[in-house]
Amino acid sequence: MAASALTISKLAASAGVHIETVRYYQRRRLLPEPKRPLGGFRHYGPTDVTRLQFIRRAQAMGFTLDEIAGLLELKGKRACEQTRQLTELKLADVRQRLDALHRLEGDLMHLIAECSQAPAGESCPTLDRLEHAEEHPGDDVPR
């Protein structure tokens, strides 16, 4: 085995993921699966480590696996333009989620204030809110 050849467990450890995560990425065709030599183990090299780390960093930035698959395919003169467009969409999505979280924050602060002023023995405003199917500002926060 060459000094740069890694087993799947060492590849997974290099990116801080489980072996099953590597296998999942292989099934999704995000990471190539090397051929298994007769009676031996598959070996991974530095390019596999780099690609796995790319996938993990892209996920940390909020890109979905489908978006990451697209990013991995980008090459050539238009790659930067396409990446910029996808990143702009991701930024718009993040801003939308931040707005929803700010609305949720205000809603929660309002409930805390209501609970603080609720007379003892009366119904709890938070439980009342959860019990009734009304729409409230924080309800559209993506999970």
C-alpha cells in the first residue's frame, strides 16, 4: 500500500465523518468509489481527502448535497459566474431564515413577558398559544 493510500476508515477520520457518511456520499456520486483489488481493500488518496473536505465545508456553508453535486461539476470559464449565482441564492435563503428567526425571537420575548405577568392559577399564555392553531410570526422559521 502506498504511503498516501488510505482505507475508508482513515479517509472518514480525515474529515471527521463516519464511514457510513463516506459510503452515502459514494451512493450519491459525490465521492468516487475506487475499485477493490482482488482480496484487498479499497484505497483512497489525497484527491479523495480533498473532495471529502470540500463536501463538508460546503455543507457547513449551508449548501445541500444536490447543490454540492452541482458545484463539484463546475469547471471552465463560467464556473465562477455559476458559483456566484448559486452563492447569491444561498445568501438570500440565509437572510430569509434570519428574518424569520428575528420574528420568532420577538414572538418568544412577547410570550415570556405575557407569562411573567400572568396571574397565578390562570392559564399560561404560551400553552394557550401552542394549543390553538393560529398563525404566529415565528411559525415560518425553516428547521
